[in-house]
Amino acid sequence: MSNERTPLIPSGVCCLPVSAVVCGTPSKDSRKLNTFFGVMVPTILSMFSIVLFLRTGFVVGHAGLLQGLLMVIVAYTIISLTILSICAISTNGAIQGGGAYYMISRSLGPEFGGSIGLMFFLAKVFACGEYVLGLVEAILDVFGSDPESSVSEGLRVLPQGYWYTVLYSSVVLLLCLLVCLVGAHIYSRTAFVILLVVTVSLLSIFISSVAVKPRDFVITHKGSDNQTFHYNASYTGFSANTLRNNLAGYSLDYSTNSVMSFATVFAVMFTSCTGIMAGANMSGDLKTPSVSIPKGTITAVFYTFTVYVLLFILVSATCDRNLLIQDYGFLQKINIWSPFVTIGIFCAALSAAMCAMIGASRILHALALDHLFGLPLAPAAITSNSGNPWVAVLYTWGLAQCVVFAGQLNAVASLVTVFYLLAYAAVDLACLALEWASAPNFRPTFQLFSWHTCLLGILSCLVMMFVINPVYSSGSIVLLLLLLLFLHYRSPTSSWGYISQALIFHQVRKYLLMLDVRKDHVKFWRPQMLLMVANPRSSCQLILFINQLKKGGLYVLGHVQLGDLDSLPSDPVQQQYNFWLSLVDKLGVKAFVDLTLSLSVRQGTQHLLRITGLGGMKPNTLILGFYDSCTPEDFFLQDSAFCDSSMGQGSEGEYNFGVDLPSLQAHFPPVRHVESPRWLSPEEYVGIISDAIKMNKNVCLARYFFQLEGEGKDSKVDGSERTIDVWPLNLLQPGSRDYEDVCSLFLLQMACVLNMSNKWRHARMRIFLNVETESNDQGWVVNEETFRELLRKLRIRASIKIVPWDSVVQHHVQPDGELPAEPTQALSEDFLSAVNSMLMEHSSQATVRFLYLPRPTGHRSQSQQYLAQVEAVTNSLGPTLLIHGVTPVTYTDL
């Protein structure tokens, strides 16, 4: 089996590895990080980010303690459900670089994986921009000039304003870019030190709540009309009255000048929960990802949850509401030494920004390795000698630079949260699909999950998306669907394994069991075809035609290879399926393939008639090519899809399952030469027809279909220029005047089915009634009216043509006084020639003709005579289908 990191190999390349530049499996030397440094540290830092120090007061002040804690519980419930899914997937096999994208794409396939991967990349990019904006906000709180004063005082020397904010953000982003270009190992080495600094800052906050005495502040904000607003705020220390005042209430956000609500506050608060995949995104650098990711992520989430709950309770009990909602950097003012908090903010925000940039670049690099989006992302696959995807880092930096033009942290928080919730829902969906597929190889070592947790995770993510921002949510889902459609129509094919195939199998098996043959009814009958193909080179036009005739029913291409398994080392048939399936793909027909090995074609056809299909989906109609002396034509030489000139025209990144065009051409032998010996004798061919009828299967013989044009998948034919001619009478038995027997009605049904297909929908259908006008019996007039009434009841739109054939019948030889039920006697050449002339006269311009096929005799010695009669009647007619029906297929009631 191909490696899981095998990219989407272009068609024409047969199972060849890609260049070393884009090799996706990391070397053993590049996997150096353990659980603590590789997962816990980046996850904790990402989840603390800017919310811990800069938005705790915003959440508690606007939402109140009760709703703030509710938000924390809801957010952590959502991410906990997602973490269970992450742990299940990550412990079910080896994980390569790309983290969440790798998990989703290898579970759900390239279309869903690629679209969600790109969405997750965008979420990381927006998060990076958000963290940078938060860091700049913290810098301006300390070093920004006073809005009331035109003179710089002390450290407050940095001018403020929208464009200055963008400038400072660009400088910070450039610093992150330089660190990421050096490599992730620099970040991972400093991350632990940053975590220590943040931990010290946190401890200082908890100590300050006891050590710092109550104090009052005057907070100044500049309004939109250059007005200055002053607010009195106070730090009260632990106070029951302060706690009661901070239980609920929403007001104006001074940074965006908009009134806050549960949704807007939750969107900002949830950004603290977007770091749960920081460890998973480092999967390419972890020694043992399947062990480190579950253990490290769960521990980090539990730790951060505890810190947030304690901090929310602490600030709501010690700070009045004005302080919380009018100064988001209030923690610096109430600390025993404000630089503790300042340094903590800088470290947390900077590390979160770098972590987001590194994570985004790794996802983009993984997308580029898989060739999902073609040339636009191709450069992102390039890496340095140390394995750092520096081009992907540049892509990420460029997009994050666009995000900082938002100017305010709160302005992009909703979009970041919506993108992350969509990505989390996708991870839950991947785990749910794996669980529902019941694949034996889905055996994660992490067992604390079920389909209930996955489904609850998906629903909670989707609900919260629309609660936060319905417009952003709808837009992100539309973007996801557009990406899905793009990847679907690019038709990427991979060797990763598709969860869709497992789910389809699961559902098909269930519905096949429900498809009870005992409940079959004639009014729901549809043709289920088994087309026997000796060599596709000469049968492609017939294969395409039968695809139009199947009317949504089962369509199977059958082939018998002569041989004896006892004398062979292995079954040669198994190796041929890929070639036949590739042929089906090339022709664009909706058909299955069934091959068998047998000592004779007749015996093999019996096998296929008995065992092809499953349950209620089994062939009811056998279709054979005609047994005549025509020289077969090679369709492969006529269709551009099978010519060498079409090499390389397939979709870029298309994986061909080991069958490229030259291999396909070489597999099927050249067409039979006119003087070459046949695999099938006339007796065996007629025996196959008899066998099928005995097995209660309808039989169709197709002749001259190599002359039929316009059946290909790229053909624009709509049928308006086509004509379908139907001759429902048994022309080899003139004495038979029954137009309503089972076989005649089956003939009409098949012609009607063809008339309903796309390429024949506008074709004219003509039905020819043969009558003996010179006889004294005028019953044919009554029969004609009866037949017209029958067509009306069957809702068949066709014109009826009356064909006198007295001159033909007079050549018919029959025993005195009785009409045989089957043509056991020899028919004169004059009669056969007269029948053929009649058909040529009336149907020479038809596109296809439907004729009544007599039942073969039971005498083996008469097989050649039977074939000769049928051949003479249809000689030089053009595409003709001779049909013998044995099952009732028409119904006139509701």
C-alpha cells in the first residue's frame, strides 16, 4: 500500500514517488519534542494568549461573573468534546506533519480534508493577526502617548492612531517572521522560558489581590469626535458588594464603540480556547505524536480551565465594574509591581502569535505537499535544509499582514472564533464518520469517546457559530462548500483511503438487506443489464449505448477469461479489475465490472448470470454482441481519450490506481482478425441464449453498433435527429399475430426506456404493425385499434405505421394445417430476403431498430440454422437490437 503521505500523483505517472523536495515523511532526526515541550507548553501558551491578561476584565465586566463562568464552561465543553475526537484519531495510527489537517484529510478524503485544512489555515492566520493586535494594544497601554497631552511624558512616547497601530503591528509581525524563518526549534526552546514568565506573572496577580490595598483611578478615553471622557474606577480588594455588582450587565465597548452582547463577548472569550491544536500542529516534530497529543492536550486544557475560573472569580470580587470595562489592561495597575504583568502580556501574546504563524505554515506546507490546490500553493512545499517550510511561512506572514489592517482586536475576534469552531466541527465529523463506518482498523487506544460525544461536539460548534455571528458563519460555510466543489471537480484521487467508501459500504449493505426480492412489483421494474464483453476495443460503442438503456438500473460489464485455476499459480482475473475499472472511468459509464475464469465462455456466462449482483440487485437481462463475420473495428484508435496524444491531459494530481493510458492500451489485445479462430462456436453462442432464457433472463443481441455515433460522454446529441423503430411482431413466424405477448411488450418497454434517456429524449419512436391486407379476415383493423388503446394505457408516445406484408408472407414455408410455435423448419432464403428488404425499405434511415428475437430451438444441430436466419433478416440494417423478453414489465394501473 502507498505511504499515507503519498501526494496526489499526476496521471501518467504510475506509482512513482515525488521529488525529495516535497517528501512529506519527516526524518527521525527532526522528531525531537516530547509531551511537555512539544504539546503542553505550546497549548498552554496559545490558550492563555491575550485573553488572560487583556480580556479577562472585558469578559467579566460586560458579561458578569455568572455569564462569564457560563461562557467558560460552554467554551471548554465544546473544546473538550473536540479534544476527545482529536485523541481518538491521533491514537489510531501514525501522524505526520500538518496536525489537524492531516487527521481530517486522511479520515475524510482530499475534498473535505483540503477544504477544512484551508479553512483551518485561515483561522490560524486570523488568530496570528489578532494576537499581534492584542500585543500592540498592550504596548500602547504602557508606552502610548496620553490622548489629552500633546507632549510625551516619561515612557509614553509612542504616538497613537489607526495607522500607527498598523505600523507597530507590522513591526511585531516582522519579528515573528524572522523567528519562524529560523525554525520552530527556536520557538520550542524559548517557549518553556516564556511559560515560566507567564506563570510568574499569574502568581503576581493572585498575590496582588491580597497584598495591594484598595485604590481609585481616573480613566480617560478619547471619543470619536475628539471628545475626552473621564471615568472613575476603583480597586476595592475582596468585597461582597463588588462581587454582587459584577454578577451581570452589558455596556459600550470603548475600543469599538459598540454595545456588547453575549455573542460578541463569547467570541472574544473563545479565542482563549483556540489553542487546543497547538500540540497537534507540531505533530511532525513530536517523538511520539499518538502518545503526546492526547496526554499533553488534556493536561493543558485542565490547567488553563482552572486558571481562568480562579481569575474570573478573583477580578469580579476585587475590581469594580468601571475598572473592568473601561481599562482592559487594569491588571497592570493593581499589581504589586506592574512590570510583572507587562512582561507576561508581551510574552504570552508574542508566543501565541509565533505559535499561530508556525502552526499555519505547517498546515499550508502539508496542503502543498498533497498537491490539492495546484500551482498557487506549489511553492509552499519548498523547505530549507533543516526541513523548515520557509515559503509557507512567507505566505502566512503576508496574509497575517492583511489581517492587522483591522486595527482592533475585538474587530476580528468573531471571525477567528467562527473559523475555529468550523474546524473543530470538522474534527468531530471526522471522528464520527470513522465511528459510524465501523471499520475494523479503527481501533484507537484512547477510548473515552463515542459517536454521541462527536455528534454533540458538531452540533454545539455549529450552534455557537450562528450565535456569535450568523453572517460570518454563513459566509464561512459557503466558502467551505465552494472549496469542496472546487476540489471535487478537480477530481483529486489519492491512496489515503476514503471514509466515504466505508460509509457507503455500511449504508449499501444495510439497504441491500432491505431490498427484498419478494416485494418486487412489475410497476417498479427496471432493466438490470449484464453485458458480456469479449474485447472492449471493439465493443465501446455498445457499452456506451447500453449505458443509456439501463434507466438507473444495475449495469454490469461481464468478461470470461478461458483457463483452469488448477493449472495456474494464481488467479489471473484479480489483476485485471483495475484495468476494466479504468476503462469504465475513461468511457464515463455507470457500470460495475465482474470477471470470471472458466473452461468455456458458456459456462463462464452461466456463472456470471447466477452470481453477479447481490440481493435484489441482480441482472435480469443478458446482452450479447452479434455472432457474425463482420471485421471488428478498434474503437481505441478512433477515440481521442484512448490516444497517446491525450497523455497528461488528466486533472493535475489525479491518482490513476496504477493504470496509466499506455498500460490500459497494452492490457486489452488487438481486435480479432477476420481469419482468426473464434473463442466461441455457433452452438455455444446459441446455447448461451438458451441458458439465459431457461434461467428466466431476458436476452438482447446487439448488431452493427460500431456504426452508432454520438454516445460518448462529451457528445452534445439530444436525440432530435434520431429515430427509434420498433417491430413488435415475430417476423420469422408470420402466422403469429399477437402484439401483446410478453416478448412484444418487453420490446416496447425497452424502446420506451431508451426514449427516456438523455441522448434519446427527443428522438421519434415509430412502431410498425405488419398486416395481411389481402386476406378475407379484416381482424387486423380491430387489432390496430386495440394496439393504439394499449399504447395509450402504457403512456407510450409513438407513431404507428401499418406495413402490408402479403408479398413477404407468400414466401413463407410452413407445414400443412398448423403453425409451429417456434421456427424448427428451414425458412426459405426468399422469405428471409423479403423480410430483410421490408426492413430496409421502412427502417433504413432509423438510428436504432428493435426487433423480436425468436426463441432458439432446443436442438443443438439447428444452432447454425437459427443464427443464419437471424443474420439474414438483419443483414446491412445498421444498429439493431434483437430482443427476447420473458418477464412481464408493463403495468396499466396506478
